[in-house]
Amino acid sequence: MSIVIKNGRVIDPSSKTDRVADVLIVDGRIAGVAPNLSSPKAEVFDATGMVVAPGFIDMHVHLREPGFEHAETIDSGSRAAAAGGFTSVCCMPNTKPVNDSATVTSYIVERARGQAVVNVFPIGAITRGSAGEELAAIGAMKDAGAVAISDDGLPVANARVMRRAMEFARSYDLPIIQHCEDPALSAGGDMHEGAQSVRWGLRGIPAASEDVMVARDLVLAQVTGARYHVAHISTINAMAMVEYARRQGLAVTCEATPHHFTLSDADMAAYDSNYKMKPPLRSPCHRSAVAEGIAAGTVSAIATDHAPHPGSEKMQEFERCPFGIIGLETAVALALGELVHTGRITLNRMVELFTTGPESVMRLGRGTLAPGAPGDVTVFSTDLPWTYDVNQSHSRSRNSPFHGRTFRGGPVATVVNGALVWKR
């Protein structure tokens, strides 16, 4: 299968490319990036006025399969990813059964091979059943296709277990991804602890809950030498600690979600469950710190933490409904609007956060337009006006706080292994 993407502004951080050129893909692989490329029988896509980048990677999604197919499937989640400009996604292990064995990992790999329109890379659990007590079969999961380990959503509270997990992760050369939360400090909380939670009479989740866990884990990362990654970072102190650890030469990285650099608890509609996620939307000063961490280079990747829930579960009382929002189809537009158009970061930096940044953490062999690389390409506009209608989402769920929001710029086409899998 051959396709040539013509006349776009090619931005590839892996080769420091930023110029108008064509991208030729032959037999699913990048064949060249240069002006005036062509190939017999190649499909032509005119990208004049658009940005052409390596396929975007989302290193933190929840595809819910197996076990929660009423909320999302590998098929529907992959289509939402394609519509969001993502060519590769890494799916978290909180399925049913939990992805804590080679059997479940292999199931996800095989299911994705037959159903997904984008590349799907499973993340295995740190502990059996994500119960935080006994290590999962880490080596067997890696052999079956797992690219990282995490108990996402259920932090590993036992420091001894976490140390052992880091030692195993290092021996298998896998990143260990932690949902940083002290369960004792956050117990019973529904939103960020602050003036807004007091005003609404809701139990708070303090920023200290995240800070305490990040501090503990950075000490363990120093002891073990593990590749340690902070998921969905959301506080001032956590960002400062990660920045310090990186300056000390530790193999520490972090990601930020679009909702944490776009929204704060001051933007929440009262008792609207579409604004309930974990970590919660913090106060404006924390939101600013996340954006500043992105601009300063402390944050390695933008990841969506796409967490679908059906209306029957999400549209309950705020205290009873589950945490999480969908985010695959709005991430690029939010990054453009909140970071690029505001002048916080350059367009090249934004592309880096979706390509070489997550690739440096996950090591998937993606995120580049180098000759011979997989033919994954994201084409997006920086100016296209459009309005997000959650009811038209490819996801099976509708839990988004961005319904009805008008954006400037967003994905236009998604090419995976040389095939055009989505086009606006």
C-alpha cells in the first residue's frame, strides 16, 4: 500500500525537520521525505496548508476490553484515537480480568490485531489483580507484548512492593508508571480539596496526596535506578520534584493531560460528573504549574488518560459516579488552543510532546518519519474551526466536559502503517 502526502509543512522532532515537503509511504514504511515525491499507483493526499507529523502516540488510555465492553472496546477506542490524530495508543491494565498475565496481554494483542485501526500496545499490571500485594508476571507479560507496567488507578501503596517492582522493571528494561496518590490522604475524596470543595460540600482530595507519593517514589527510583514515570501530573510540588529529579540525572519522566492544563476547579459546573476525574481538577495555580512544566521541558508527553464510562454509571450523584473523562478526540485541539495559540510553547514543541516525547518513555519504535520507520503519520490543521459534539464521538461513552466547545485547529487525517484510517 502506497500513499504520498503532498505539500504539507513537515515537522519531525526526531530529525529536527521543519519544512514544506512530501512524505512518501510504500508498503507500510516511510520511503522518503522530500519535495516532489511520487510513486506509481500511490494514493495522493494534498496537505497544503497543513502540518504533517510523525504519528501521534497516546501513552495512557483505557480501552476497557476485556470486561467492560459496555464502556469501550478496542475497536471503538481505536477509532476514537484515529479521529483524534493518534496512530498508537498504550492501554492501561485495569480490565476484567486485570491484565496481570501473559494470557490477558496476548488476548489484547490478538484482539487489537484483528479489530483496531491504530497500533495498540498493552501495559501490564504491577501487581496481581492490581491489589498492591504480590508482583504480577512481569517477564511473561513483556514476552507477550507489554510495553510498561502500571497499576493505574490503584497506586502501589506498599513501599516494599514498589521497590521490588522497580527492581524487576529495571531488569526487564520496562518503564514503571505510577498513579501517584496516597490512598489514606485521598480516601473518600471527590474533587480537589480547596475553597470550591468547601463551597459545594464535597469531600476533598488534597494536593499533598499526590506530592507524598511522588516524593516516596523518587527516593525509590534513586535507590533502584528504574525508569520511573509519573502519570497525569497535577500539582505544583510534584512538578518541582520531578524537575529536580531530572536535573539530578534520574531516569524520571512525567506526562500531563489536556484537562489538567486546560481546566481548574474554578471552571467546574456544579456537581457535573463530567468534571470528575482523578487526579481531580486542581486550583488555577496548579493548572498554571502544569502548563509551565510543559513549557519548561519537565513534562515529556501529553497523554489523554481517556477513561470512558457509560451514562448509566457516570450520570449519578457526584459522590457516587466513577472518576474519568474521555479525551482522545479533543487532545490535539486543546493543546493547540491552550499551549500553542497562547504562545506558551512552539508548534514544534507540541509535536514533540505527542511523538518523540512519549516514544522516549515507551520505546515503541514509533514517533519518527525516518526512512524505513513504520508509515504512521498525523496530519493536522492549526486554524481549522470546528465544534466538538460528544454525541458524534467514535467512543462508546460520552463523558466529556468539552461538549459544544469550539476549537481552532485539530486533526485532519490519520495514516497508520501506510493506510488512511481516518479523514475529517
